[in-house]
Amino acid sequence: MSYFFSVIVPTHNRPRTLALLLESLSSQELSSDMFEILVIPSPRDLSLDKFNHIGNMRMLLPVKDPYNGTSASFKRNYGAQNAKGTWFAFTDDDCLPDKAWLKNAFEYIQQNEKICAIEGLVNVPKQEKLTLTYKGMLRLSKPGGFQTCNMFYRKEEFIKIGGFDLAFPYYLEDTDLGWSFLDAGHAIPFVEGCIVTHPVEPPNPKKLLTMASRSGQHLRLRAKHRERYAQSTMLPMRLSHWIYIGLTLSCFIIPLIGIPLTLLVLSLHMVKLFWKLSFTMKELTLVFALTPVAAWTSLFHLVKMLFSSQTRPTLSR
């Protein structure tokens, strides 16, 4: 049986949020015989025991996963290889598509038959008490990010381009694929009616280190898309990272000046970050302590990437 859409969802030990996603997909206004849902879990994923084949949903566990569940790009490509739809609709296991998500995408495609990709609107619900996490997540709602929580790609062109580049396992893979479509001459219209809500995550200061550990991927993206990267606002390392590297070095070279200066700059930075936001003392303390560490973590991974090989595995047909 063929479908118009194949909704492809990589998941990794998130049965609670995955259940909410599947519930929202079961309420789609588009007829259920027009789309299938492919969920690609990790080995030993908690979702494997909770979800079975339900209606038009299939859970596909890769027989051989060289990344052992850590690469969302591999999972999405695996889903694409097993998909029966003409179009791929990508979203994530912590998101909630609007009930008209697929219907509005279908209608737009029918009215614009030559398009090969669509970027939908990512809605970040406003909180009663604004947090630093909410402030950071607002970037997801901006057009041109090609966030995989709300993207549509025509199967034929997706395969021609090679699918998700496995050199980007879970960060900047969405930007890379969007830019690859643009490089191939395809426009990617932004369709506000295709809405996916991305709930605001609980504050997690440790993500500073997680994001810093991915900074090397910027070099890979820049090497692959030099002009587009130069035209973007992206940077391998933020200016603040370089400032903290200089400040921490000064703490060892001239401690009587470096230490108080570093503490002063950090304090002013925290005021700027958390001004008029809701936070706990634990969150503030962790962000204060981890910010200089994140700068050095970012530098380490940039240097590491400079000495690594850069390859581009592609999706087999």
C-alpha cells in the first residue's frame, strides 16, 4: 500500500512524550489512509515494549545500527528507506503536531506541485514565568532553520540528494539537508499553517556542555556550505567563549587581576542572561560555574574537528 505522507520519527527512550506525539498524529484531520507513521527507536529502547503496530504506525528497529541508537540522522534515513509515502514528513518524539498539520501541508503541495520541500512553523508556547530555556528555544520558531521537528521533503529529491548526511548525527543535520536542497536549486517555502508545537523543556544547565561539545560540527558545515555559512549568523564559537578563554588564562598568569575580573564578567553576564526571567539558585549557580567550562569544551572540540577526516556517507536507494 502506498501513502502520500510517511511521517518519520526517530526516538530514544522517551515513551511518555512519544505517546503524546502518537496521540496527536491519531487526531490528524487528513484521512488516515493517506499517511503512515514510522517510528525508529534505539536498541533496548523503552518504547519497544510499550508500542506495537497500531493502525498505520510501524515501529522499525534497525537490524544493524552502527551508531547504537545515537544518530538521529541514521534513524531518519532508515525510516526513509522503508517508507511507502511520496513525501516524507519529519517531526520529533517530543513535539505535538497541530491536528491540521498534514492536511494543510497536503493542500499546499497540491496547489504548488513543483515544490520539493516545505518548512513548517514551530510553535514554542509562551510560559507564564519566562525561563532561560524558553528564551533559547524561541530560535526554533524562526524561518530558515529547517528544523527536523517540522519539515517535509519529496521522496524522489530526498534520495537524489542523499538524505541526511551521517557526518552530522544529531546536530546541524537539519540545516545541512535544507542547505543541500537549496544548493540543488529547490526553494523551501515557509508555510505557517503547518504547525508543530515544541513544548518548553525544563531548565538543564548541563546542556551548555552538550552544545559546546557539538561546536566542531560548525567547521564541517562551513566546509560543506561555505557561502551559505558565511551569509548566516552562525559562528563556530561565540565571542563570549573567546572572552572566557582569555579570562581563565589570565587567572593563571596574573591571578590577582584575572580572578576578580573573571568573577566580575561572569556576574555581569549572569545579570544579562537572567534579567526579568524566572530561575532557581541552583540553575543560576550551575550556569555561572559551567559557562567558562563550556568555552574550553567548545575550543577542544573545534581543534579535534580540525584534525579529523570529513566524509559524507549517503542514503542508498
